[in-house]
Amino acid sequence: MISLPRWLLVSTSLSALCLTVFASAPLRTHAQNSTQTVFPDVEPSYWAQPFIRGLALRNVITGYPDGTYRPEQTIERDEFAAIIRQAFDQEPIRQIESGSVYKDVPTNYWAANAIEQAYQQGFMAGYPGGYFRPRQEVTKVEAIVALTRGLDLTPATSTAPATTAPATIPPTATAPRRQQRAKRPFLFFPLAITSLMQPLMVPPAQAETPPTTTASTTTPQRPASVLISETYKDANQIPQYAVGSVATATQKNIVVNYPNSNVLNPNQPATRAEVAALIYQTLVAQGKVEPIAINTPTYQYIVRTDNTNQNGQ
């Protein structure tokens, strides 16, 4: 007589528990797939929200274990390599010798595979002595150089003579120079230069720009140094090694500057929001994602050589 009520009590409790679990599951799914904001710390009004949301929906970027994205946090080289790995699917253009590893990147390091891939695809390189410096911050200009060289984006203009080039910041980066030397043999449109954003060869300054602009047809004859000096108020802060890459990225509408579109801040550490914007715009240039709508506030921060000086004042 007593066992029956106990059995019924246990059965009822289990049924209630199952209903609770199934009822709560849709809520978690909805939060993860929200079409308004992917991360709780990236509000719909945040300047880079369309870039972050667009990449998150494509599994290019992810948040932290607590569900946040931390858009204002600066990005480090290991994180940058991991994002590159997710954003682009390219064949390697160089190989790490068997048994060769960076001294500061153990084989069990969380980003070891991404770092190796970023190197092999030509996006990133190590520092003298066999070091990668995975926890070092990535500057904005370093991110731009990595994208343009890793994808072998072809400059639409030639770099101006050294006498007219903007002033450089002396010994900023040994790594970018190493990247340039390593990449030089492959500057002839290799078949697989899309780790970060470009599948095959990029047609001469045409496919990369959204159809709503005419920048690619109005600026090709300008030397790189002239283009950037006319576009950015702080052009004299761009390191010499990066002049051509910045000019190329600018012509292809890859550069995004907040809050002033004509201020690059090239040597400041890039934030996670800025990197998301650069990568998204590179994917736009490749025709892989939809361009940011022209009637959205975010559009004004995308640098365009035909109206840069009018935006973000």
C-alpha cells in the first residue's frame, strides 16, 4: 500500500524535471541565435555590431566562456591567428620544416595549430630567434599588412619613391619585414591565398569594392603614399613597410576607422571590434558576405577614397 504512492511520487518528479529541461532549452537556443545581438556586451547600437554579428553567425569569431565578446579588448597574436584560421580557407604557400616549432609555442598550446597555419599561409611570421610572441598585441597596421600580404591582394597603385613617402616610425616591427621577405617569392598570384579572405586571384581593383562606390575607378593612378596622405590625417605615422598594404586595403574598402574614418591610428593595438571590422570588410571585398547597408550608422566608418574626408568628423 505504501510502495505505490512512492513510485507515483518519483515518476511525477521525473516528469516535472523533464518538462523543466525541455521548456528551458529553447530559451538557451534563442539566446545563442539571436538576430539582434550575438553577445550581451555588443549592443545593437554599438558601432561594430554588424561586423561582429556577421562573423559570429558564420562561426568566424566566438566569445569567451562567460558568453561575452569583449569588443574593446585588444587582440593578441594567438587570437588573431585563430580568427584567420576560421575566416579563410587557403592552401599553404610555405611549410614549417619537420620538427620545427616556435620556442614560445608548445605543441599543446591552445592556438598552436592556428599559428602554424597562419604562418604556412603567409599571414604571419615569427621573430628572430625562433619566437612567435603569441601574447603580444597586434597593432592595427600589422593586422592590415597580414591581411593584404596573406591574401596577396594586388596594389592598384605603385608605391611612391622614398623621397615622397610618408614619415615612418623607425623600428616598429621586425616581424612585418620578415613577412615581406618570406612572402616576396609568392607575390605572383599564388592559387591559395585566402586564409583570411581571398580565394583566388583578385581582379585588378574591381571586385573588391561594393558596387555603390567608384573609388577603384577614380584612384588607380595615384601612388600609394599620395593616396594614404590624402585619405588619413595621421598618414605620417604609417610605417614605411606598410604604406603599400594600407593603400591597397583602403582602395578595396577594407579599412574601418572609428570614430573618425580619416584617422587610422596605425600603431595602436587593435581591438577585437576593429579586427572583426577589418576581416568582415575583407570578406565583402571577396564577395563572400553582404556589404554593410549604406543607410546604417556603421557604413560611415568604412573608409572610401571618394568621401573619406567627409565622414566621421
